Amino acid sequence: MEETKQTPQTEDKTPQSEAAKKAQVDEGNAEERETHIEAEKAGVNKAEGEASQDAAPAEDESKTIDPAKAIKEMAEKKAEEAVKGIKDQMMRLQADFENYKKRTVREKTDIAAFTMENFMTKLLPIIDNLERSEAAAEAAGEAGSYRDGVKMVFDQLMGVLDAEGLKAIDAEGKPFDPNFHHGVAVGNDPEVPDQTVLEVFQKGYTYKDKVIRPAMVKVNQL
């Protein structure tokens, strides 16, 4: 019986088979590298996501507003504005009232002064007649109770009116002043300075330093 000898197979060491193996190895290494890179990227993204999640609540907490606190602050602000507005309004009303009181007092004073001035003006013809009566009685040489009575009434009346502010204008012998004198005649007296009042035809009067009737006079003119 013959033994069959098996011929050992020899490895194929051709250049083509070695290149194929090297290519397979390189391809495997490349896949490992890509897998490693993707794993690293996934880790980085995961870390960034966790960091952003951790930071988000902080930002939300910083932006969170307490509604009750906001309402309270708004109410306080409105209350302050309302109080300020009321104070301004009260100050304006007070100023208006003070002006009203001053204006009312001034108007009352003006009305009273005008009324008294008008009254004094109406009394002037009576005063003139009393003066004429006294002068006529003196010129006629009358004496006794009648003349004394007229003089007494006249003096009492002028005393009361003088206390109220009625004053006679002193004109005779004074320089002519158009503010107090009304020239109705002209004289020529060389012994008297020019523009001097020579004679008074009708007395003038002032009431509280206001001329209510100028004196009718005769003026010297050289």
C-alpha cells in the first residue's frame, strides 16, 4: 500500500497579496481613527450641551421678575406721581387764592376811594357857599349869633373833611403850577415876580394828595 504524501502549501508571497493586506490594515486604522474622532466630537458636544444647560437656569433666574414686587413698585411710583400732582395743584390753588384776596382788597380800596372822592367833589359847592356866606356877613358888618354860627358850622365841617383827607390848595402868592392851578385871568404887577398867582377866584382842593379841583387863579405876567 503506497503512502500518499501531501505536499505542503506554500504561502503566496507575491507583491500583489502583500499590498492588499497593507491596504486592508490601513483601511482598518482609518476607520478606527474616524471612530475615535467621532467619539471625541460627541464628547465635546455633550459637554457643551451640559454646560449650556447648566448656564441656562442661571440666565433664566437673572431674568426672572417677581410679579408682586413689580406691581408694588409700579403702585408706589404712581402714588408718588399722584401726590406730587396734588401738591402742585394745591400750590397753584393757594397762589390763585392769594392773588384773588389781594385783588379783592385792592378793588374794595379803589371803590371806597372813588366813592369818597366823588362825595368830596359834591361837597365842594356847599363849602364854597358857606365861605361866601361868611364873607358876605363880614362885609356887611354883621355881628352876633348869625355870623358866629355860620363860622362855627364851617370850621366843624372843614375839620371833619380835613381828617378824611380833604385839603385846600394854598395858591395865592405861589408860583403858578398847572398841576394845581387853573389860570383864568392875567395881571401885570411889576412888584410881583412873573408867573406868580395874584388872586384866587375859587379855592382848589386835593383828596388824599390827588387834585379833585384845581384852584381858579389870576396869574401875573410881565
